[in-house]
Amino acid sequence: MLILLPPSEGKTPADAGSPVDLATLSFPSLTDARQNVAIALAEVSGQKDALTQLGVGASLVHEVSRNTRLAHEPAAPAHSIYTGVLFDALGYQSMTATQKRKADAAVVVVSGLWGAVGFADSIPAYRLSMSVGLPGLGKLASYWKPRLAEAVAARAEGHLLVDCRSSSYAAAWVPDPDRTVAVNVFTERDGTRKVVSHFAKHTRGELARHLLTRRGKAPETPAQLAKAAAEKWSVELVPGTGRKAHALNIILAD
């Protein structure tokens, strides 16, 4: 089982540590592509209209400034850099050592800067959304799509993929639909369902934690995933088609 996550928008910078070593990150075939994105990001982040180009507000000026010196910023494991609703619900720091090893092996974070990283990969804090376009590279989702398809394919082969990514990050890599289950979260009141982004992030984080901390074997099929999720929530499994992944719908009472 692999659990695909989006990065958090905000990051928690490392207090100390060595800078990122691109050669040590998971999926080393992405090293050159990562370097290209980092160079383009540093250039854009140093310009007067950097905030506009990166689609962020004035309160994030310090985070954008950090983008210009990522090669020298201290790095730390991705599970400590990525913070926010989803990652708080996943609760890596409160896991046992065995559960942490499972998370390090199973979690892949799809990223606008790195393409994809493992949960234990050491990276600096940065600010870059997958929806951004960078000079010379274009829209990042399009830039990464063929590269991730090649780089992550070997790691994904034979695994059930639990896809907890948001739409912009899902666009950067479309895995084998037969082995992929997209996780959707709805609230329901009087038979009417609504999509809610905040609760979706939280619930996807809770699902990831449940899958990594529950006893027994990890799910190997969509049906087994639905059964595992049903231990905590009301769920339905929508079978995929030849070109569309399966969907696990988690229904929350409103």
C-alpha cells in the first residue's frame, strides 16, 4: 500500500540541520528536474512581482524570500516540514516507532518543487503550489506529469494506491486506475451530500493514520481498503472504470 498525499500549503522550517541533498531524496531520477524547478523558483522569488507570480499574499513575503536560498536552508524530514490540518490529523509524532517506519515506507507526498518525496526525505521549507507556472517550465502539473509517470511507476507497481491528493496535485500524476482509490469526503444531512474541503483534509489525515496504525495486514485491494475504512466511518466504494480510478466515499454526519 502507498498513500499519496498533497503537501501542506504552509511549512514549518527546520531549526537546524544540513541543507537538502537532492541525490538522497526518493525517486533519484527526478534530481535534474528538481534542480530545474528550484532554479526557476529562486529566480521568480527574487523578483518584485514574486508574490503575484506565485499567487500568494503579502503576509507570506518571508516564505517567498526563503525560496531564493533553499540550497542553504536547513532541511528536516518531510513529516516535520509539512504541517497543517491533514498532517496534524495523521499525527506522525505520536506514532510508535513501528508505525513511523510503516509511514516512512508507505507515504509519498506529491510536490510542486520536488515532484514526489518520501515521508522521511530531508527537505527545507518552501513556498510553491502545483498550480503555479514557472518561466521556462510552464505549469508545474504539466511539467511533472511525464516525469512522475516514469519515476514513481516502479515504486507503485503491485501496490494499492490510496489517493488522498487534492485536484491540482492529482493532475501531476495519474497512476494505474485499477490499483488506485481516490478518497472523497462528504457531509450528509437529510439525504443531501456536500463536499467540504476542511473536513476532507482532516478526514484524509485520519484515514492515513488509521491505515498506518491499525492491526493486521495493509489493504491490498479497493474492497479491503473500504472494509478497513468502515471500521471508523460510513463509507461506500464506487468501482472504477477502465480509465477512472475507484472512489472511496467517506460520509460524515453533518
